[in-house]
Amino acid sequence: MTIIYQQLAYEQRCQISALKKSGCRQREIEEIISTSQSMVSRELARNTGERGYRHRQAQGRTDRRRTESARASRMTPKMIEVIKSKLRVEWRPEQTIPVRRV
């Protein structure tokens, strides 16, 4: 059995924020926006700040986590500099492949 994970859209975060401010419980929120209760619970736990849940702040935190978790480059800064220097002296990009393998 494969579990498919989904991320909340900005519009859903806006709905959560509005419903939370109006006093709705988590179960009511999950029924209204058609997601699981655990998703709403995790969203509120991850993105509730000192002033409560705010949709813009929640989206910003999510975007920041997504960019920070991006896969790191396998090329070191030294390798990048060597490749740039070779390209400056008019090497073709395919000639830099041995440099990348080092």
C-alpha cells in the first residue's frame, strides 16, 4: 500500500487561518477543507507562532523549509572554480567532465 503525501496549498492555509480565528476545532477544519485531521494538526504544530496561526507566516515557513532541504550540490566550490576558469579559457563544457569526476 502506497501512501501519497500532499502539501497544503496557500488557499488551504488561508482557510485554516480563517476557520481557526472563527473558533472552529481541528476536526471541523479538516472536514471543511477535505484533508486528514493529522494534516491539520501537523500544520498547526509546525507553523503556529507566538501570535497564533497566521497563513502568510505559515507559507513563508513552509517555503523556507523546502528551500533549506534542497539537495546539496555534489560539486565542491573548488571544482566549480576550476570549471569556471576552464570555460573562461574557452574550453567546451564537455571538456570539463573529467574535472567533475575528480
